[in-house]
Amino acid sequence: MQDILGDDLLKHVKLAICTPRGTWPTEGFVEVPAQRGVREQLTHAVEVLGIEDDTNGWEASSQGLYVDTRTSFVKNGLSGQVIIRYGPPGHPVHHSY
């Protein structure tokens, strides 16, 4: 899929990550390669937000669906503007749309 400028829309996603401690980036989205691993971006967000809690066991979701953090955005079927909600299982962060 290409836009009128010829840029491949599947090469990047515009990403925001919401956690119980805040959102990264604080405003808008960052552009990341769609083939990049989701876990890498979650780890970066946790570091930037200064989350010191053990995030082992936290879950990722987008639009109410589970996100497999072991794979890429593409393999999760994520494209365009993506908001990933990352927190403990059952946490209200997963229920905000």
C-alpha cells in the first residue's frame, strides 16, 4: 500500500504507549519501524517514564485486543496510528479507548 507520495505506509507506525504511570511520548506519537519488536518499544517507554515496578507479567493491548510483545507491530496486525496500553492484567489502563 502506498500513498500519493510513494512512501510505503507499512514501513512505519505512529506509536503512543499508555501505562499506569503515564504516556510516552507525552504528546502525540513517535514514528517507529513497523518491523521493530513491540517489546523493545515497551522497554524504552518504561525507562523514559521512570517506571521502577517489576513489569514482568504486564500485558499489552491495543483497541481492546491482546498484543504479543514477542513479535513486531506488523505481525500483530498493527498499522497507522497505534496506541498500546501496557499494564498489569485487568488494570483500568486496558479499558480506556
